[in-house]
Amino acid sequence: MGTFIFIIFLMIVGYTFKKLQLFPKQTAEVLNLLIIYVALPAVILLEVPKIEFSSAIIIPVLIPWVVSFFGALTILFFSKFFNWDKNTTGALLLVGILGNTSFLGIPIISHYYGVEGLPYVMIYDQLGTFLILSTYGAFVVAVYSGNSHIKLKASHIVAKILKFPPFISLIIAFCLHGVEFNADITKALTILGGTLIPMALISVGFSLELKLSKNELAPFIVGLSTKLVLIPIYAFIIVYLFDLKGVVTEISIVESAMGPMITAGVVASMAGFTPKLTSAIVGYGIILAMFTTAVVVELVKI
């Protein structure tokens, strides 16, 4: 309970900083850069080499791709049913599908499963969510956006992935599997990695946008319901059909239930996909995910 109070407190701190204009408008961007270039790579380098390789590693890679596929089909069905325009559909195909599996996933998973669960969060996030954003996300932008500056090129996608610091750190960490760092390196990585959760939660709070117009209520409900309810249900179905068990499976299901990805919201806004709707789904989704993930954690233990 204390961890959740801490999570909510830091999000409120970030939101308060924004509302009182105590920090520059670019604060969330700066914090995200520190996370991406410093804190997250430190956690990856510290924890991923400790992973015990087995067939279970496939689970946190497989589940995000499969649930995203069925989530996208769900959004397309409702888009056709309600006859939404391309901007609304494009927004939901991003923020209604992709989860905040690192910034929100790390503190939540560490609360329920300890630091030992973080390597699997990294795999789910980097080989699942991030790759999906970089490939599927680029496809969505290209198809649904009228922005001529955003193009779908395989070379651009691959370059973006290969230059992303956490992905580079993940590859290095896999190469260092089984290697034990000396005490000084371990201490340095631990200190740097320890800044990740506070910075991530303050950044999330600073990025929250809770305004919503009435005519966007239907896509808002569909987007949140798909991300927080249907996608975890799809994950449960996959696990049941393939009879998958163990802590890695539990972590993967809980990861699928995370609130909408902030980066996906940024991409949607850059593409011109209904910015207010996008921000509202991300903002309310992150808050509601505090409670829905708690429910999912209880269900995976049954």
C-alpha cells in the first residue's frame, strides 16, 4: 500500500509542478531524456545479465505482439461501427493499444514482484512495446495521418530502433549475460538506476492532461476499455490456450494491463490525431491503471 501511495504522490507532485508553473514546460521532456539515456540503460545493464535463459523468455516477447494485434482489430471494429474519422481511429490505434510498460510498468512490477521482475519488464518493453511502436506505430501514422513529413521507411524504422539507448543497452546486457560487475560498477549502476522510478512518475504526472469534450466520449470509452480491460483479457486467453505458467507469465499479463503509453500519445499528437482525446486517454488511463493492474495481479494468482 505504501508503494502505491508513493506512486500517486510523485504523480501528484509532477502534476502540481505543471499547474503552478514551477518548472519549465519542457520538464517532462528533459526527465524522459534522462530516463532514456541514463536511468533506464543503467537498470537494464544491472538486471538483464542476471536473467536465466529458458523458453519462458519467449512469453514477454510473444504476448505484447499478439494482444496488440487483437487490440487493433477491436479498435478497427468499433471505428467502423461508429464511423469515426481517420484522426480518431489513428489516435486509438496508438494510445488504445500500446501500454506504458516501462515508466509505469517498472514501479508497479517492482512493487508486486521485486527488482527480480524488472529484467522481464525490459524484455516486454524493448522487444515488445517499443518495437511495436517503431513498426506498427509508424505504419499507423503513415496510413492515417495527412502529415507528409512522417513517412514509413524501413530504413528509418531500423535506424530508430538501433539508435535507441535502452535497446542498445539491452543488446549489450545480453552479451554480458552471466558476467558479474565489480562492486564500484554495481554501485554506480544502482545509484543511476535508482533515479528511474522517481523521475518516471514525476514525468508522468507532469504530462497528465485530463480535459475531454463530450463528442469524444465514445472513442474515449472504447480506447480506455480496450487498453485496460480487453487487452489483459486477450493476454489471459493466450496464457490459457497455451497453458503458460510461472512468474514470467504473470508479469507479462500485468504488463499488458498497463495504462496507455505516453510516447504513443506524443506520436499521435505529432501526427495530428485528436490531441485532446489522446491526452485524455493517456491521463485518465494512467490513473485508472493503478487500480486495474491491482485487479489483474490478483487474478493472475488464482
